[in-house]
Amino acid sequence: MLLEGKRVSFLYKEQLKKEVDALLLNGKRRPHLAAILVGHDGASETYVNSKVKNCAEIGFTSTLLQLEENITEKDLLEKIKKFNDNEQIDGILVQLPLPKHINEQKVIEAIDPEKDVDGFHPLNAGKLVQGIPSFISATPYGIMLLLEYYQIETKGKNTVVIGRSNIVGRPMSILLSSNRPFGNSTVTLCHSQTKNLEEICLGADIIVAALGKPGFIHADMVKEGSVIIDVGITRVPDSTKKSGYRLQGDVDFENVFQKCSAITPVPGGVGLMTITGLLKNTMQAYLSKHS
Ligand code: GUN
């Protein structure tokens, strides 16, 4: 079975659109997401443009602040402060990665935790660990929504998360092991120093691959009937494409598809659910101040 993020994301967006229409009918303003993009990295530009486009589709206001690669850290922090102080803005995101001369952690911590719709601020990350309601990082949040939509049982399952990033792997491991709906898994968090990765994967009922290595997960690493969540979206050179590249996940899709019971395609899987997570966080940020 294909876990169709594209379709599920569409349904959530329809619901959010209705919620925005209801707000407007009640004389309220639209939720507003502000995105900051530093430099001209192609993939980051694509992601941010997609976020802005999705805001428009459901009736959110959005602001895109595009800054040059050589902006100083101080100037960037000032821009964030302005967005923090602007009551018309509900959610703020700074697209990562940032240029090397800017301290990413400082930037993340400069965002008002109540507007931190990426859930990267240590306060939100810490709340997640302690099971306190918070903004959940958009990709893990989107994956949880996908598991819920397809009613994938996670309770008591052996789940393997590959990758320990603050954006995906670590929060994903926390959510899946928490005592919550679509949690309660026995989670193994694997990373670059993990030994016997193949053996560990073969014992998994669910695999979340978030390591950023195209085609890394082969059919001989997965158990028959397992559920595969592919978070990878790497641009791989492809001269047959107009753009010169194609998107490839961390999973050898064709072969793994034959063996597993459910899998997310790339594209059309997790990527669109990430945007859903972000939009839902922005609505939550808005509602916490307006209801
Ligand atoms: N870079 C890769 N993923 C993300 C994300 O979810 N949010 C932001 N801000 N940057 C990213």
C-alpha cells in the first residue's frame, strides 16, 4: 500500500481552509506565517516557495523575507525580533541550513517560542520530550498525521528511526516512544555510529529513514510486511529531466515496495505532510492568541 502524503495533505488543507473561512466570517483576521530565507540554495528556495504557496492555497497570509547570503548574524537576529514583536504575525520560520558564518542555534533561540512553528526552539523541543503540548517539528508531526490517517498500529511495535537530527530523527523517536496515540512503540534510534544496522532494520515492524542517503535502505534490510516511512528527498543528477535532477528518497523504492506492507513514495509522501504539519502549527499559534 502506498501512504499517499499528497492525498492526506490535501484533505488536511481542505479542513484548514474551512477553518480560515469560518474565522473570516466571524470578523477575525487570517493566520499569518512569516518565512525567512537566507541565500540562494536551490532546494531551500523550492521548499520555502512551496510553504508560501500552500499558505495562499488555504487562505493564510504569508510574508517571505529573502536575505542575501552575506547578511550578518546581528542583522538577521534583528529581523527576527521585528517579526517577534509584530502582533500580526503568528508563526515564524527560518529555513535551514544557514550560511556558515551564522550561528544556527542562536537564530533558533531568537524566535519567540510562541511563534516557533518549526518547533526547533529548545523550549518546544524540551516540552516534546516531557510530553507537554508544544509545537512539534513539522516533519515528525506530518508523519504522525499520516500514521493516524492510515491507522498504522504503532503500539508495542519495534520501530527503527534512522537519523538523529533535531529536525526529524530525534523528535520522531520521542513521539513514537511516547505514551500517546500512534506512539507506544519500542524505538531504536540509529545513527552514523550504529553497528549492525541491517540486523536492527530486519527486526523492525516500522522503519523511519531520515539519513539523507539516496537508496540506502535495500530490500534485504527490511522485514516482510513492514511499514516504511521515507523522509529522504535528495536531488540526484538526471539528464532525462528538464531540471537536470530527480528527487530520490533514502529507500530503494522499487525493490522495497515488493516486500513491505506500506511505504511512502518520494515525492508525494512525507514532503507534503511536512507542509501540513507547518500549516497546522501556524493555525495553532494563531488560535492560542485569538480564542
Ligand atoms: N530545513 C530542512 N527541513 C526544514 C524544516 O522543516 N524547517 C526549516 N526551517 N528548515 C528546514
